[in-house]
Amino acid sequence: MSGYLSSLLAMLSINVVIAYAVFMPASAGLLNLGVAGFVLLGAYTAGGLSSLYELPLAPALLAGALMSGLVAFIISFAILRTRGIYMVLATFAFAEVVAGVMLNIPALGGAAGLSVMAYAGLPVVVPCAVGTVIFVAWLMRTRFGLSVRALHDDESVAHLFGVHLRMTQVVAFTVGGAIGGLGGGLLVHQFNFIDVQSTGVLFSIYVLLYVLMGGTQTVWGPLFGALFFTLVPEALRKASELDPSLKFLEGGRYMVFGIAVVLLMMFRPQGVITRTMLEQWLPRRGARRQA
Amino acid sequence: MQLLQQIVNGLMLGGILAFVAVAFTLTIGMLNFLNFTIPALFMIAGMVTWALSSAGPHWLGLGWHWVPAAAVGIGAAVLASLLIERFTYRYMKTRFGDATEHALPLVSSLGFLIIFEHLAVSLWSSDPQRFELPFKITTLEIGGLMFGIPHLISLTLAIVLVAILKAVLERTRLGRALRGIAENPNASSLMGIEVQRIVPLVFVIAGALSAFAGILYAVSYGTVTPFMGDAIATDAIAGMVLGGLGNIWGAIAGGLLVGLVKVLAISTFGAEIEKIPVWGLLLLILIVKPTGLFGQTQLGKGKF
Amino acid sequence: MTQVLTLDGVSKSFGGLKVIDGVSFEVPTGSRTALIGPNGAGKSTLFNLISGVYPIDQGRIHALGKDITLMSVPQRVRHGIARSFQNIRLMPHLSTLENVMLGEHHRSHPLQLMGSARATASARRALEDAGLDTFPGQVVADLPYGVQKRIEVVRALMAEPRILLLDEPAAGLNRTETKDLGRLLEGISAKGITLVVVEHDMPFVRHLCNHVVVLNFGCKIFEGTPDDVSRDPAVLEAYLGSAQAMEDSHVA
């Protein structure tokens, strides 16, 4: 596989993992505009451990995910006390606080960022992405997953039937945080570098947008979103390389993403992949005797 | 003396932040809409003004005098703002009956932010561009303290504008109509208020505020980039929350406070620390007293 | 226990408006009780009080031998009271099966992962019994209104209630659907579950129910058999009174 394709695949895998970090709370009805916070936590924890303490990759990644999950768990109690727009702003503020803290740990490089030697190539990154998708898909099919999705649709009726609002949200938020931490660990070891500047507000915005674009009704939406976000701008860049008259495509390749988001919000706000769509495409075993 | 200068510096930065904070808080208070395109409007005004006023190979490099350039810059930002009104806010209302029930307008505004920022990148590249004014003196010295003139103008304008806005909102028919729309858009239109014609006014004002701030920023810091709005808007949002969502005097106070905290933190502890006090304070406020330090106005539905 | 549900002097105000005023009645065990009254009489509010959505201001409610006045909503479901809603409140993006499965979530720990297979099987059975097994996988938002209404009843059944509160279950249904619903409810009643039904469809009520409570302006004005209801002067006045006013306005 060429170097270009393999780095593209690596980027895609990491984007997929981070997508599910946003999907988890979103499936419980919580919009997270601060996933960068969890990504930074995971990246600096994993990167710090592997470069300063020479921890092997696997435990470092695990530590990143656990650290991120732990912080998510602790902060969830505070954040879940807020509602609606205040919650969006709170997740946003959280990410900024994390960024601020990371900037002030000199051992981790401060504003210049952290460089790490250990490398996570495709054999690490791809299985992590695949594993994440499988895990989340399984989780959403359990009783707990049903509680989460019920909460998303109608909080008070879900509560009536015994779904515990706060507990379910805390777990969804925590799992999302842990996955984000894993994504961060993968990110820092794939690019051998992490800094606060490049993983900030815009980063969180992009991820939230491509997850919502894919759709949060089913487990496959974020996968689609990550695919679109990773591949379409690249395809446009390649096209402009091959055909010089299409040069404008290169500068504007993320514009296409923005336009797609706006159009989707206007015409199909549930996202591209919806449950109804899935039902229609997949053959169902069992009682579908009606046309 | 050093401390006093830092306080002045903080208030100067706060002056620009206040402007943007008012734009945010106005849109949220009137329309229950967190408009994430405001940083882009800020940037559009700044970049268009720069582009027009400097002669060069770049797009719109016509080398105009900075005054008409600024006017066009503001016009461009206001036009962009109206675009958002049409395709984000109004569209959501007509399609879903209630723009405020969903996070859709927020997400759509994020989409527009991406569009505008990358449009700027494709037109002018993502490199920072130097913005130079024909006159050099941009600071004023009073009693041994340095005051930035653009910042002073920004602060003064912000105060004057907010005073005017408040007067309009509280004493005129238009103001009453606006407050009625903020409470209940459907009931308002049922009473004959032309919601469709008044709401764009809010977007025009917010766009103009952001545009002014963008130009003042460009003048005082001398640089423009397609992403110049991001950092400012982030801090302005902090100012908005501190001041209470929808509270336009609060937004000024909040913007000033954020500017102050930032500059004092940087001068005391160094540049890296600044995020923590601002955002830590903000997170605390959101959890403990989300109505802000000065209390918020009645929001439409308390949701998105 | 001859009375499975007893309301005793229940009152509720919203702001300054007294919506339910000293209502007392008893629901016989295993009965099919109708709660009727003109629009605005407070029937849905009463249901919300019984199921615990609103706290009551005065009075007490006893169900299944216990005082449930202070119980939370999920506690009441666990205790044996389940309900359906006037405007359907199914989870629009979940499938039929998943919606029905939700009905018995109160029986397990909130974070429990396992048990889906067992729950799926019993949900399938419940749907089959109700004759609704043709759409297990379909997203409920795509299903016809009448089907959704019956799915909501099945969901409430999954909670294994002893008292089933149904808020206008026949509203918006055509004649065939209403007949199907009637059969479903008769089957449920035959299993010993007490039904309390808010309804406007009088023939449906007369066909199904053996006990009637009439509300008007938040007060109980009658309690008895369906036959006696149509003869009671207070009831006639409550209904006809408004019908008369309607007629008057038409003439004018």
C-alpha cells in the first residue's frame, strides 16, 4: 500500500474512533462541543507515558482511554446538571479548561506541543477503529443501549418505564470520554506529535458536525460521517491536482463539507443514515410479511 | 503602575470582546439562537477591508482608501448575516415551525462558519496578512498610561450602541415587538407583528456589531487571517455567559471582565495560563449560576 | 380487596385554577371503568395524578392495598399501575419491538446490559397476542396511527400491571380499529387486569365498560353503571348543557 493511502487510512481510522466519542453522548441526547478535551487528555496521557516513562504502546493507549474516561465520569456530574444550550457551552468550556491545563505542564511541552517517538501504524490504528465500531454497535443493542436510545427520544416516558436518566447519561458520557481518550492516544502516536493549538475549538466543531451529518439514530451514522469528512476533501484535492483548472477545489475542499452540513440541516436534519433507511435496505428475518 | 497599565490593557481587549459579546447575546436573547457564524462575520469584515485597501495580486486587491474598504467590509458581513437569517433561522422556522426547539440552527450556523472560513482560505490563503493603516498613531497616552485608540473607540461605541439598543427595546414600538418575538414568535405574528420583517433587523445589527469589532481588531493588531474570529469569538462567548445570556449590558461587563482576567493572568503567570481562569470560571458559573453574574433576560424557550 | 384503586378527596390546582376539586371514587377490582366527562373536565389531569406525573395538593390515593400518594412515577409502575397516553408517546425512532421491550425496564437495574434476548422474546409474544406481530422491526414513526395506539397499550402491558390506565385509546381510530382495540382490551380484562379508560366514544364505553365515573369542572358528578349514566340528570345537564350552548350559537 502506498504511503499516501496508508496515511489516509490511518487518518480515517482515527476519525472513526473520535466520531464514536461524540456519538455516545449524542445518542443519549447530549451534544458535546468539546470532544477536543477528551482527545487532548488521552493524547497527553498516552504520549506522556510512552515518551517520558517509555511505557509500551498498548498500556499507554489504555491509560489514555482510562484517564479520559475517569475525567469524563467526574465532570459528568457537574455538566449533566446543566441543560440545553448551557450544556453545550459547558462541554465547550470543559475542553478549553483541559487545553489550558495541558498548556501549563512543562514536562508535556507546553505551547510547543509534545513529540513522541513511539509510532502507531495501521496494524494498531485500524483494529482500534474496527473494535470501537463493534463495541459501540454491541453496546447499543443491549438493554442499556435501549435505555440510551429511549432517553434520546422521550425523557419523561423513558423515566416512567424505569430508565434512570442521570445514571444512563453519566455512563454514556463516560464511555464517550474514554473512546475520545483512545482516539487521542492513537492520534499522538500516529503523527508523533500533539499540540493544543491544532486540537481546539475547530476540531471539536468538525467532529460534532460530521457525526450529526452521518446521523445519530443508528450506530452507522458516525461511520458515514467520518468517511465523508476524511475522504471527500481528499478526493477534491486529488481532483484539483489532476486537473489544474479545478484548482479552486483545493482551497475550498472543506467548504464542500460546510455546504453539505447546511443542506443536510435544511433537508434532512436526522442525518444521512436513519433507522428508517436501515430498515428499508437490510433484509429482515422474521415477520415482515407485508410489502 | 505596571498593574494599572495591565488593567488598562485588559479593558482595552475587553472593549473589542464586549462588542462581539453583545452580538452573541443579542441573537440569543432575541431569537434563542447561539449564532456560531458571528466569528465568520467578524473575519469577513476584517479580511474584506484588508483585501480592498491593499493593492496586490490577491482577490479584491484594489488598493482603495481604507474608509470605503471598511464600508464594503461591513456591508459584506451584514449580507452574510442576512444569508444566515434566510437559510438557517427562517428556514428552520418555516420548515419545523419552531426554530428554537432544536439544535439545528446552531449546527447550521457551524456549517456556515466552515463555509465562510474556507471560502476565505480559498480566496486569500490561510496565511496571516498584514493590515496597515495610513496613520501610525494608534495609542493615546493619558497620565502615563497607554490607551489603544481603536480599543477606546470600540469600548465607547459598544457602550453607546447598547444604550441606544436598550432605549429602543424598552421605549419604542419596535422594541416591544422585538421583545414580544423573543417571548413567543407565534403569538407575536398572530397579533399582527411582522415577524418576518423584524427578525432580519436583529441579524443586521449582530452582523454590523461583529463587523465593527473585526475592523477595529484588524486595525489594532495589524493582522488578519481567515481564522481570526475563532479566538475572539470563544472569549466573547465566555463574556456573554458571564454577563448572562440575553443581557446586553451584562455582555459588555462580561467582555470587559474576560479581557481583564486574560491580561492580568498573562502578565502575572505567563501566557500559557490564560485559558484556565477564564474557562474555569465559566464552567463554574454554568454549573452553579447559569444565569450569569448579572442575571439573564427571559429567554424564549430556555432550550437551544 | 374489592377496590383496587381508591381516590379520596383529591384536589389539584395549577396556579390559581383549581382543576380537580375533592374527587373521590373507587374502582372495583377487575372492572372495566370509564372516566368520562365533557372537554376540560379534568380527566387527563386525573390520570396524571394517579400515575404520579403531578403531585396532588390534597387527598390520598390508594392502589392495590397501599397508599401511593407519595410514590414516584417509576415506583407506581413497579407497584402495578401502567398507562398509555392521549397523544401517543412512543419513542418515534425505535422499532415496535424496542418500544414494547421498554415497558419492562423498571424490573431490572438501570445499567443492566444483558437480558435482551429474554425481553425480546416476551415482547414478541405480547405483540403476537395482540395481533400486532407484523411489524416488529419497523420504526414506529412510520406506522399507521391506529397501530401505534395499540402498540402503546402492549408496551404498558409489558410492565405487568394490575391496573391499566388508558387515556383515550380509541381516539382517532376508525370502526375496524376500534373493534380490534375493544377485543384487545377485553382480552386484557379477562386476565384479571383492571382497566380505567378515559374516553369520549360513548358506544365504545357502553360496549366495553361496566363501571362509569363522570367528571365535570374537576368534580365528580356521577358514579355507577353505564345504564344509569345516561339517565342521570346531572350528567345530562353537563353534556347537553354544552350541546345546548353550541346549538344556540349556531342559531344566532
